Amino acid sequence: MSANAQTLPVPAATASGSAASVPWYCFAVVFGAACIPLGVLWDISWHSTIGRDTFWTPAHMLTYLGGALPGLLCGWIVLKTTFWTAPGDQIPHVRLWGFRGPLGAWVTIWGSFVMIISAPFDNWWHNAYGLDVQILSPPHTVLALGMYGVAVGAALIALSWQNRSPTEQRSTPGRLFLFSCGTLLTMVIIILTEFIYPNHQHSALFYKVTCAVLPLSMIAAVRASNLRWAATVVGGTYALIMLAMIWFLPLFRAQPLLAPIYNPVNHMVPPPFPLLIIVPALGIDLIMRHLGRRPGFWRDTGLACLLGLVFFLLLLAAQWPFSHFLLSPAARNPFFAGDAMWSYADQLGSWRAEFWHVTEDALTLKAAVIAICLASLNSRVALWFGNWLSAVKR
């Protein structure tokens, strides 16, 4: 692969941040990527409510539409850039196998291709082994890699347009970039669902997993974005997607079709209530605003240590008491869906209102230090990645 940057003509003057400065395909690719977490959450609910009936469920179709639509659009962008671009309409591009296209388009195409490959693998897996007992199965791992590729590609397409646009026209592509980062954060957390139930949120593993993974997309977004409160927007996007599915799915009646049935649900099962990730996101924004303006190796290393500590402390302060509430009778209502996420195959008992592994996996001082170190390492990677993103123009 070789880079070959061309000159981008400056668009005609428009109102500050107007959508006219952003091509339609940016919106279409970002929209397609957003369909993926909606489809996956719907599919998890389908499995929890109805069981495995056919590959051709609406939830599967929405998920793979979210992969195929951006892939096809980006394929068209590559062909147009390679063969049909007018001399005055060329854009910066990356050359691959004689074809030319934006970097984000190539990443999206790769992600779409991996998602499509995972489809027959997933269908064979279900036919061979039946209903999944966990989300992170081998075919779902392949699917997750493709999902991330599509979301990252969509973010790169919006970001490159932001970085190439005049300052007064950067707000619209900047918002698309942050929305794509929120979509990516949602995908990551969905894959971690089995580790982040409210019942896990007093165990050391919960904080190690979240600290090792979640700061990346928020901190990188802050470093690359030209908008204020970038991390909060990313965390808020995740929360809104999850809340929409929690409140929307139970409106539809459904019943199990696959035995054994231990919990006779009569509506689509919602996902667990979203993590209060917006609290550490606010802390990230405040720190980055005052201390994160000037990048540098040692400065970013120290900043990452501070960000890791703040992320852990704010997540602990928010999630520890809130998980108590989610397991209490007060949360058993349509708004919080406190105990509504259990599938038809779960044999309900007192365990659903208890914290799990609090004895053998207690959040000790040693475990907390490990979680902080993981958050700091993830933050350092995020700052490096954000520095690279801020220079993307192809």
C-alpha cells in the first residue's frame, strides 16, 4: 500500500459547519455503521426471547445491512476515485493494488468483508452446536473484528473530511466522527456484556476489563476532535443507543420457541442498563481541556497515568453504588429494566439480585492498582492513536 495525496479543492463558502460541506456518502457510511450495534442488540434479544430459529431473522439482516451498506458505498468510492474522478474533483487517497480511495474506505471495505465471511461461519456454528451459551464465540469474534473495522472506517472517513475542511466548516464532520466513536464504543461494550452485568460490578474483573478497554475510544476522540466535550459526546452516544433498545424492545410481544423454557418471557428481552461511562467521560474532557492540549511523549505518558487514575476512580464512584440500585426492587421497572435482561433459558433465583464473585474476586487494593495500570496503558495508547488521527487527511 502506498499513499498518494492529491489536492482537495476548497468547497464553496457555506454557513459555519453546514452539512453542505460534507458529501452525502459520509452520512450514509456512518448511518450504516450505526445499524450494526442496533442489529446486534436486537439479535441478542432475539436469542434470549425466542431462541435460534433461522439465520434470516430481521435482527441478522439489520446487522449485516450495517456491514454491507458501508462496504458497498466505499467500494463505489474507490471505483469512482480510481476511474471516474474529474481533474478538479480529486481527493487525497491511498493506493492499493492499483486502486485509489480514502483510507477510511479501505478500512470499511475490509471490515465489511470480514463481517460477510463470519455469516456462514456463524450459521454453521449454530447448526453444529445449537444456541450460543456466550456472546464471545469464535464466529462472533470474527464478526466483532469486522464490526470494529466498519466503525473505525466510518470514523476515519468523517475525520479526514474534518481535518481537510476550513475551520468554520469542521463542526458537521466532527460530529459525525464523534458519533462513529460512540458507535464503536457501543460495539466494544456489547462484546463485553458477559463481564459487565450489574451483578459483576463489585468484582475486580469488572474494573480490570473496563479499564483495559473502554478509555481508548473516548480519549482518542478528544485528541483528534476539534469539538468540546468530545469524550462526553462519545459516552452519551453509547448511553442513548443502549437506552433506546432498553425502552423499545420490550414493547414487542414474543415468546420462546426453543426448549427448555425456565423463564416464560412474553416480550423481547432488553439488554442490561448502560454503564455510567459518561461520568468518567466528563473527567476525561476536563483533564484534556486543561492538560492535554500540547502533545509530547513524556507529557502524554504522565497525562495517561492521570487519566487512568481518574477513569478508575470516577467509574468506581459511579458504578459501585449504582449497581446496588440496579439489583434492588426499585430498579425493576420499564425505565431501568433492572432484572428484565434474563433469557427464557435462565432458571431464576435469588442469584439475580446478588453480586457475583465478591469473595474469590474481591476488589482489593492490589486489584485496584492493576485496574489503574491497565487504564493508564490504554490511555497512553489512546493518546498515541489520537495524535495519529489528528493528522489523517487521506
